[in-house]
Amino acid sequence: MEHNVIIIGSGPAGYTAAIYLGRAGLNPVLVTGALAPGGQLVNTTEVENFPGFPDGIMGPDLMDRMRDQAEKFGTQFIADDVESVEQVEAADAADAPQPLYRLSLSDGSVLESRAIIVATGSNFRKLGVPGERELSGHGVSYCATCDGFFFKDKPIVVVGGGDSAFEEALFLTRFGSSVTLIHRRDSFRASQIMVDRAQSNPKLTLLTNTVVTAIHGSASEAKPASPAITIGGLKLPAATAPQNVSSIDIRNTATGETGTLDTSAVFVAIGHTPATEFIADVVSTDDDGYITVAEAGTHTSAPGVFAAGDCVDRTYRQAISAAGMGCRAALDAQQYLTA
Ligand SMILES: Cc1cc2nc3c(=O)[nH]c(=O)nc-3n(C[C@H](O)[C@H](O)[C@H](O)COP(=O)(O)OP(=O)(O)OC[C@H]3O[C@@H](n4cnc5c(N)ncnc54)[C@H](O)[C@@H]3O)c2cc1C
């Protein structure tokens, strides 16, 4: 069956595009992704910088609301991954002025459409050390803009050696009592100006030839553990106090020396990988796999294929900027389909 428009990805960019296209009467189909419907924000706790929520909102709740809003305007959801996209029919000036695309999903089914919005986000690279997954959202973070505010007057560690790591570390000196940037090599990939700025910042310490080997947590003081209790005949199990980051284990890669460093937060800034491999044969990407779009727009190199959010944007990487780009992609697709 041929659809008007298919959106790939269910983060803020994809859901926003669906809301606009649904309200435009175009009956969008949204392929959510099989493993992470709702996108990156379902992995976080409180979101304090999305406009409209003065008291903050939990990431999964925000994404549920976006989904509900998209559903209200008629979006059809498919909980699967798109494995590949191909153009199956070229544009024909007479009958079909736009090319037709076929999307193959992981379950073997296929979908066809003349317009596609790619909103598949990016995956941050992880350290892969013990404690990282368990303490994610409780001191382990991948976004200084999002979470720096939570660590006022606390010691902070940043891991990475590129410009983003330095930018994050310098930004975090506004909040933390100290910031230690840890890098596994003896020199940095970051530009010299960033390194100079970091070296002249009294709050920032640079630790080279060092790797993090484990992240440890301690029970949160704010929410202490409670024993098992019975209320109105209902047995509630003992609650374990949530763990927050308390320290990390480190190892010097040159000498092999090991040690422990106390910290309240670990910001991992070792890069992102845009989720675009499945469509790299159809649209142009840059060397790192980010989809390239026409300046100020969302048009990719393939007619009828638009892209929005973190799979395009290596700079801003915020929920609100992804949502804004999802809106633009929807309006671009709508104009393309109705031209
Ligand atoms: C831990 C954490 C905390 C954050 N906190 C904040 C915050 O407080 N405030 C803020 O503004 N931003 C925050 N961010 C950043 C924000 O989450 C991202 O900028 C935003 O989610 C990007 O939206 P997106 O729609 O481009 O992509 P994503 O949210 O990454 O969504 C992409 C979607 O595409 C799907 N997908 C991928 N490949 C395929 C495929 N082949 N087929 C089908 N589906 C596919 C995925 O499953 C996912 O659902 C945080 C990020 C992280 C990781």
C-alpha cells in the first residue's frame, strides 16, 4: 500500500513532524524503532529545559505526551526498525511527478511512500565500564547542557579529548566546585584554543593518559531506603535508596598505576554516531554519517526525503531543537506533496 508520508523515528523530531502532518490531513505513518520508541529522552530522568513545563517533566512522560498528541491527529504507529530504503520508481512528469520509495522493515514487511522524513537521531558512544549503565541518569550523563545544572558546587568529571569534551568541561565549570577532564591519550584532538582556555581556567584540571575503569555509586541522602511495610493489607517491599555517582576508578595508561577519584558526576563526551546507515545509499551524508540538508531547510539530496533532529544536527542536539526541525520537515514534506 502506498502512503502519503512515512516518518522514521519516534523522538521529538519524529513526533513533532507527525503532529503537523496529521493536522494537515496527510495520515502519516510513523515507524518508531523497535528498541527505543520515544528516542533518547526515555533514558533520562527529569527534563527541565523543555518549554511549557515550569516544574520539569520526566523524559518518558514528555515522550508519552508527544506520542498521544501525534496519535490524536491520526498518526499510525509501527513498532519496528527500517532496515533499508530504495527508490523503486523514478519521477514521471505525466502520471507521478515524484519518485516512489520502498522501505523494508525488520519483520520482512515493506512500506511505500513518495515522501519520507528521517528522524532517527544519534547514539552517544558509551565508555562500557561497570556502573555506567546502572548510574545513567543518576550522575552519569551524556549532555552537559541538559544536566550540568544538577551538579552545583559538586565535583564533576568529564571524559573525552575532542572539542565537545572541552566545551562541556568549560561549560560545567559554571556549576561544579571542580571539573576534571580525563583523556586516554597524552595529547588532545581538541583545537589549541580550547585547550588554552581550559588550562587557564582555575576550576579545570586536565588528566591525560588516564582511563576510567569503573563508576561507583552510593545511596542517595535525599531519598533514603525504607523498610518493607503493610498499608491497608497491601504489602510494600523494602525500597532501595537510589544510587548516585560517588567515585570512579581510574588507571594511568602509561604507568599502569590505579586510583580512585571522588566525584558526583561523570559526563561522557566521546562522540555520537548518527543512526543513518540504513539510508546512506539514498541520501548524502557527511564523513561522520550526519545527513546533509539544504541550508536552513530539511531537504536532503534525494527528492521527497527530508531529515530532522540529531541525525542531521551535530551542534545543538536538544529536544526542543529536534522538535523545531521536525516541524520544518513536516512543512517541507507537506509543500512537496501538495505542489
Ligand atoms: C541521557 C540524555 C538526557 C538528555 N536530556 C535532555 C534534556 O534534558 N533536554 C534536552 O533538550 N535534550 C536532552 N537530551 C538530548 C535529546 O534527547 C536529543 O537531542 C533528542 O532526543 C533528539 O531527538 P531526535 O528526535 O532527533 O532523535 P532521538 O530522540 O534520538 O530519537 C530517534 C528515534 O529514531 C529511532 N530509530 C533509529 N533508527 C531507526 C530505524 N532504522 N528505524 C526506525 N526507527 C529508528 C530510535 O529508536 C528513536 O526512537 C538528552 C539526551 C540524553 C541521551
